[in-house]
Amino acid sequence: MLRDRYDPVNIFEMVPALSFTIEPVLARLDDLLDEDRLFGEVRADLAKRYPQTLTNGRPSTPVEVILRMLVIKHLHGWSYEQTERWVSDSLVLRQFCRVYLAPVPDDTTLIRWAKLMRPETLHRLLDHVVALARSLKVTRGRKLRVDGTVVETNIHHPTDSTLLRDGVRVLSRALKRAKQLVRDVTGLGRDAFRDRRRSMTRHVYRITKAARQRGQAAEQAMQAGYRTILAIAAASVAQARAVSEAVGRETSKAAAKVAETLERVSELTQKVISQTTRRVEAHEHVPANEKVVSVFEPHTVIIRKGRIGHETEFGRGVWLDEADGGIITRYAVIAGHPVDSAQVTPSLDHHVAAFGRPPRMVAGDRGTYSAANEEYATAKGVRQVVLPKPGAKSAQREAHEKQPWFGRGRRWRSGIEGRISVLKRRYKLRRCLNHGEDGMERWVGWGVIAHDLWVIARATAR
């Protein structure tokens, strides 16, 4: 429910002697979060939790409390548990989050509400924050710099053996729950619910031990180990498919959930079996875009950017647009691993839509260059297109890129690298701790929104 569950008492207004001074930036951020449109966007999503959320049921946490606690969480990079604890212990944060003397929402409550936020809502919230920055003259939209980065998913380093172990582990747990739900257990056979986790773990350990050794004996041990775990995984998938049919005949919600888990994970495990068989037995090179690298986060992509120490990353590519004033105007979680040059056109289109005019300058790194991008930006009305051409250049191109304005644009573009570093260190965009594609969108979106609100508050605080 979204109706207030309590009537909060602001003791600081009742007793002047208890008044205190909030730091100017936080006080300014407090004013920015009073915008009615922010509440409207968030309230519309939270109202979809149940069909009668707005009218029936027990009153719940106010929207402004949820919004402010989520902003504080991402502003400081806290976990949900830390957010609950620090807001509960701080008079300043109680005042800021509009909790006052009422109980602070539990961390699990905050998690449930946060999961209801749709990615589309966060994009609209960011557009509103950008409009707010423009109205306060924090940014004028005269410059635009673009770059991409990688936000890792919360997975272990993927190997075929550990992925097969993950699949068997999840399937075995689901089979155990299914056994409690299926009424006619005897009709499925003796081994239908067999737990294969111990045997799988034992053989994966043997493969890991053999991988540390050299020689023909170690290679043969690894081959034998892989054949064994492939057989174990195939048996678990067969069990899951047989039990899934039986569970599907049950009518409870718990049975439907278990059946969905069995079908989804058995399909992923079968893909891992296929790629392991191709690599180990057929000695075939499996392309990165055909690999499953996580049973828990199957949307994870293998990304190679060639950075020292981070040649290969496992996560999702994220594209960022930044205007003058340090405001991030747009983010996009990219499907697959497309070339950077494909992102320049959407960035320009969004900038024109947000500011009503093209930027005077658009800057990107060498990966964003293409003749089509330069032509498109010029046709849009951009006067200074700073997209350095990679590789060999003609004398005319060399002269073009040595012009003073081009050099200034390249130096200004490099600042977005520092912005990405701040997002990863302070706003925790290095690794996403949410689950699924929508979870990735929420993680990146809240980090960017919290960053922009802080930039606006710091620029306008007195």
C-alpha cells in the first residue's frame, strides 16, 4: 500500500532547541527531491504491486520516504542493510528521508519496493533531473561528450566445469522442492529426485587439481573428468525435464514457480553441456556470442576492450552521454557488444530532444569515428565535431585534427574518463549487485540519477 502508515511527527519543528543545520549540499538536495513529478513517476510504478494497492489493504511506507532512502543508498554506495542502519541512527538522515520519529523501513521492505521500479521510469526520472539542471543553469547543453564502459555482473569467473556445477546445484535444489509438491512421487521413478551435487563437486575438484599440473597424465585426467561431469549434468537435465512435467500438473503458485525454475535452468544447463562438448571433445572454438557464462545472470556478455589488467570483462556495456556542467544526460545498457560508432547518432538525437538544439561541440574517442557520424552531426547543426580518426590519415585529415579547437575538444573529452571513474568508485557502477536485465538497468539508472542530483545540489548550494 502507498498510503501513509503513520503520521510522521517532525520534532525539530516542535522543539526549536533541537534544531540543527544540515550541510548546504544535502539541504539543497532535500529541496530538489520535493519535486512533484519525481513522486508521480515513482508512485505510478509502486502502485502496480497489487491490483488494489491504492485503495485496499494496510497502509504502507510513503512514496517520499522510499524515494529519498533509495537516493541516499546510491548516493553513498550503501547496501540496503547499511541504509536502514545509518538512517535509523542519524537525526540528519531521519529528517532528510522524512522518517522523523517513525520506524525506519526494514531493508527487506526497501528491496521489495525498489524491485517495482521499471527501467522506463528511471529513464524518465533522469530526463526530469536533466531538465531541472537546465532550469537551474547547471548545464546549458553546449557541449556533449560520449563514451562507453563495462558494468560487471555479480558472477564468478566462468569455466565450463564450474558452470556445469552451478546448473546441477540449482537443479538439485529445485528437485528437492518439487518432491515436496508432487503428489504422485512413485510414478516418477526412484532416481527422479536424486541429488547429484556431491558427485559433481567431487569431480570438478579433480578437474581443477589436474588443471594445475602438466603432462599427458594430467590432460587425460581432465578429459576423463569432463566426460564424467557432462554425464552427471545430462542426467540432472533429464531428471528436471521429467519432474517439470509432473510439477506442471499441480495448481499451486509454488509448483508453478518450481516448474519455471526447472525449465529455465535445464535449458541453460543444456547450452553449457553443448558448449563444453564442442570445446573439450570436438576441440572446437566456441564464439563468445554463443557462450553461456552464468546460470544465474544469463544476460552477461563477454566483452574484450584490451585494457591492461582487464582484457576480458563479464557484464554489460553501458553508454554514457555527458553535457557541460558534469551532468550525465543519458545512459544505455547495450545488448551484445556493438561498435561504439553506432551509439553516436542516438546520443545526438537525445541531446537535441532534451535541450531543443544541437550541441556546439560533440566529442568522442577513436572508436566513435565514422564518416557517417561526422556527416550526421554536421547535418544536425554541430559546429565542432571532434571524432578522431583511427589508423592512417591523409595529410588533409592530419591538418584537420591539428586545429586548436579540435585539440581543445579532445582534451575536454578525456574528462569523461574521470566521470566514469567517479561513477564506479562512489556510485558503485563497477559491479551490479541486482539480478537480471531489469536489475542492471535499475542499478545503472539509480547510480546516474544520484550522481546528477549531487552535482546539481553542489553547484546550486549556498
